[in-house]
Amino acid sequence: MAQTMPSQDQMIKVGECMANLDTAAMEAMERKNEAFEADLKRLCKAGMRDAALQRARQYALEMVNDPTMKQIKACTAGLPMPQRRTVMPPEKLTPADICTP
């Protein structure tokens, strides 16, 4: 049976790695994410599903190329965490995927 939770040693290593991340960069990423979510809600509420889709694709590409996100992925690489949801590649997103009721 596959391990579904990380071991204590793995979590310690992740914690040590994450402690080396730039706090200001992490806070900036959080603010950017909050702004993105607000923008997406605004576009969806206004019925601008195509614009919301375009914004989501743009944001996904920004996150893939973000240095802080790359560091976070490196810190957590190999952790046996259960998937909460399937991640869809930005190019396969549709307006219905973005503006859900």
C-alpha cells in the first residue's frame, strides 16, 4: 500500500527547506494570489467568462515560472501527499471550468 502521509523526517526536511524561502517573496505571492482570486470573481460576476479564462491561463503560466513557486515545489518534491483535486493544464481550461456556480 502506498504511503499517503509524509513521515516526520520528510516534514522536518520540508520545514527546513521552507525556512530558507524569502519571507517577502512569500508574502508578495500571497497578495498576488488574493488579487488574482478577486479579479477572477469580478470577471465571472460580470459574465466575462472568456476574459476570466484568459486571466486564469495567464496566472497559471506566471505561477509555473515564478521562482518562489519553483522553490516551494523543490522543497515538497517527493512528498506522498494525497491529491485534493486534479490539476488541469492551462491550455485545457474552458470558461465553464473557471466560472462555476
